[in-house]
Amino acid sequence: MTRRRLIFVSLFVAVTSLAFAQVNSESSAQSKQSVSLRVGTWKTAQTITAFFYEQFVKKGDDVKVFSFTNPGDQKTALLAGSLDMTGTTIVHAITSAAKGEPIVVVCSLCDKCSALVVRKGQGIKTPADLRGKKIGYVPSTMHDVLLRETLIKAGLDPVKDVTLLRVDFFDMGQALASGNIDAFLSGEPYPTLAVVQGYGEILSYPYYDDSIGPINAGMIVTRELIIKSPDLVQAAVTAHARATEHLTRHPDLWLKRAEDFGNKPEVLRESAKNMALVWKMDDRYIQRAKTLGQRMQALGMIDRQPDYDKLLDLSFLKRAQQELAKD
């Protein structure tokens, strides 16, 4: 090999090595790059998990939690790019997906949390006793579906055999106590509050394993974020899984934090018996979501079924489960 060629080869090796070193350096920097996560949720005991994410992300990662009062506003903020992930009810997720909106449920958030309440002392012992009664409800919600499911299973026609009155969740307790309605189906803590304050009785917990079961709410992201930033989505789901497991083992932590939302300890302790903080989804969960969608279409809440393969993405849960197994 001539001296000139030897010099050329040496320069080529040096330049190539430098280029590889720079690529490796950039790759390393990217892998160590901190995550900035913007999450939306409600200020309720059953949707509190996001407020604990910061304890379960990697050092240097940043989590900002934004509070909302209804799932519609949360979804709007998500689609506008103001949030990376947010909570919503599975009913709202199905409704949005049926309209073609690009949302994806990546993990569950809470199960149960609903109850059918009747005015105390009225002699209503079973759902069948609601014939001819006035029932408070909020249309096009999970509670609407569960109420109609309960009535139908009791042999009652929700249209002909009872009077359904639209009452906001915040006003249901007062409406029941004053006699304006005979019953309501709502989420916690309102059912427990009715019992603690002495004007209501729990008639039933409307969870039916042969149909919808206890599914309630989940965490959603946009399909665009999954494509552009899968690592961010994974970080969020893993943090959610770790936080949920921790709070499930230490219920005193989330109940104490929930007091900051204006809930009394005795109400929280009792209502917690009807709440489940969750993160996993499986084939049974998917089947229940499909059953829920079918009920919604039958009720006229949606005019078509969404593509459940696109709506429910379990891939991030599987990776989170692997990460938790290492803990």
C-alpha cells in the first residue's frame, strides 16, 4: 500500500469513527432525554391516579396534571394538542370513536363507582319496585346505560314503566331528599353521601358480569401521539400502572389526598368500597366494551359501532407489565 493510500485509509477510518461516535452520543442523549407529560383527569377519588404519576416517572421527567369537570372538555383538550393523555369514560370513548375521532384507550382508570339509590323509607326493596317512580339520570352517560340495563333486567320498560328526569349529578342528592325524585343512578360519592346524610338507601350496584360488568373509565391518547411519540405514551402508561399498584396497596394515601377535593373522610372511606383503581385491560375487558357499545347503539346513543381494534390498544400495557415485573 502506498503512503498516499495509507494516509487516505487512516483519514477515512478517523472520520468514520468520529461519525459513529457522534451518532452514538446523540442516541445516548435521546435515550436520556427527559419526558414532559401533560395529563388530564377529574378531581374525584376514583380518578385520582394521575396526581401520583410524578412519583413513578424517571428522574428528570416532568408531569403536569390538569383538572377538568367533565370528559368532553378533557377530550377536546386532547384533540387540540393541549394534553398528551387524559381520562374519560368508556361510554365517551366509544361515542368519540364511533364519530371517527382518532382517540385510543391505552389503559384502564377505574371500575365500579356507580350505585342505584332510592329515597329512604319508601318501601322500595328491589328494582322492580321502581314501577311508576321518578328516577333522576344524566342522558348519554355510563349511568344512563346502567340504569336502563337494571330496569330491563327487572322487567321494566325504561320509557313506559318509569319516569326518567334529567338531573345534574350535583343536584341529585337534593332532588332525592326533597322528594322531587324517588331514585337516582349516579357515580360516587353521591350515592354514599345520600346514605351518610340519612335520606337515601342503596338499592343495587348495577354491575352485571354477563354483560357490561364493572368497567367505567380509561386513559386515552391520540393515534397521532402513538405514531410520533410511542415512548412518551409508554412512559405515561407505565407511570399509571405503577401508581395504580401503589395506591391499591396503600388506600390510605389516595383517600387522604381525595380529602383535598372537598370530600369528608367518612364519606370517602365508605364510598371507596364501591371503587376500584385499575390499569389492566384484557380480552374480557374488550368484550365488555363491545357489549357496552351494542347497548349504546340500541339506546340510540351512537349510530354505528367503532373499530374496537383501533380504539383499544393493549400493547403499552404489556410493556408496562414487563417493567413492573422487574420492580
